[in-house]
Amino acid sequence: MSVRRLQLGIAWLAIILTAVSSLAFVGYSLALFGGSLANGSNTFNTGTMAAPTAPSANGSLATITLNWTATSTPYATGTRVLRSSTSGGPYSQVGQVTPAGTTSYIDAPISGTYYYVLRSYYQSWESANSSQVSAAASTQTGYLDCSANAAVTSGSGDNNGYQTNPGNACANGSGNASDASSGTGTSTSCTATGKDRHIFYDYGISIPTGSTINGIEVRTDAWADSTSGIPRLCVQLSWNGGATWTTNQTAPNLTTSETTNILGSTSDNWGRTWSATELNNTNFRVRITDVAASTARTFSLDWVSVQVTYTP
């Protein structure tokens, strides 16, 4: 064999060995990347993000308060609050609280009934939904004016009610209604027949059918010519055009200066369950009774207005 041929053979052998070596390296790298390796000295576990537990929801005027027990997952970042207007969803996120130990959230939706679930999260990882809870946010009519009134003309003291400008009590600050020489007896009972009475109505209350009535408030802006005789107002409501009345609620004693008093509350239904229909102009009435231990008292009433709190 010539020296030239020997040199060519050695060169080709070097090329072949280099190629084989490269292929072996590539194969080893791919095996490390895509294969599996058994290692008996280590155990690998999968984890599950736990949802918050024991959720609760409580509705009030224009807000719903949610409470829960925090997730048991120690590395969770916080909690996401999801809401739907339909039981079972679909839900949309409305809030997010951190850290994961935070266990309450106040939502302020428009009035209505809502359904909530909670999820704990870490970065983009979320738990499953918690159990669903629901609550209703209520709303108010605002204080409304009456547009009609009438004195009670039998079994009510002088039987002339607020005999001077009674319509003034249907608007705030437009002058006042006046009841002079109020009644024919000195009893201080709201139900005594010797007390003057007056009815105010047509408040234009408009509430969607099927709504839950949470409470009724009656505001009186009034005063007396003297505190002698302990003058005060008693207030009743009717749901059937004046055929039947609630039990009286009594305002604080009047002074000689105009004072605002609110009877009832956002959660006081005056001892009964109301429907939206019973609050319309046909049925709803407010009756004011002027009470004092003196028949010489003059009662002045600037405004008698009504506000209803309800959940649609």
C-alpha cells in the first residue's frame, strides 16, 4: 500500500469516528431530555389547590357581605369572588382579596338576588369552586310626598284633623298644616276617641310585583305650641284603603321647635308582611293622631313622608 493511500485511509477513519461520536452524543442528550429516570431515593407528589370552605352571604341595603373559612393550601396567594344572577352560574369574577387568610368581602351590586362561589388561587392556578351561597341586596324608594289627605270625621276628637292647610304636610318646607285645640279629652292614649286624627295618602309608591318588603319608614317634621301636656304624634299604616290599621307607633314628645322623627325602619314592617300591591295609591294610607294631656295644644306638621326598603 502506498503512503498516499494509507494517509487517505487514516483520514476517512478519523471522519467516521468523529461522526459516530457526534451521533452518540446527540442520542445521549435526547435521552436525557425526553426519557425517564428512575430514582428510588426520591418521591414526587402532585398537589391540589383547596377551595375556601363554609361560605356565607348576608344581604342588606345595597350591599352583600360574604364570609368564609380560608383555604387550607399554605402557598395560596388569596381568594377570588365570583358572582352570578342565576343559581349555578355562569359566574364572573367581581372581587379578589389577599392574603389567603382574608375571610370576608363586601359586594355592592345593584338591588336583586345573587349567587356566589369562591376560589383560592396562586398565580394563574385556581382551585375548584367552593359551595354556592346566595343573598339579596335591597333598595329604597327614597322619601316620598303624599298628594292627598283627609281628616277623620268621626270618633276623633273635634273630627276636623289638621283643619288649617293640611296639604302643606305633603311637601317638605312648603309651609305647615295646623291642628288647633286638638281633641276633646285629656287622655294620652293613641287610641282614645277624643284625639284628632288625619289621613295622608297617594304617595305614588311603585315597587315591582313579587318584591320583598323589608321595612317602611314614616318621617314626621313637627312641633307644638307648648310642651305642656306632653304633646306627641301617633302613627298607623293601612294596607286596604283605611279599613284596617297597624298598631300605633309613637314619636318622641314634641318640642316648640320643628323636629324630625322617623318611625319604623329599613327592617320594620309594622307587625305584618306587605305585598307591593298593598303599597299602591288605592290601598296605602298613613294616619296621624295628635295626643296631649291638654285640649289646648296646637300641633304643626310640616311634612309626613314615607320611604320603603325592598328587595326586587
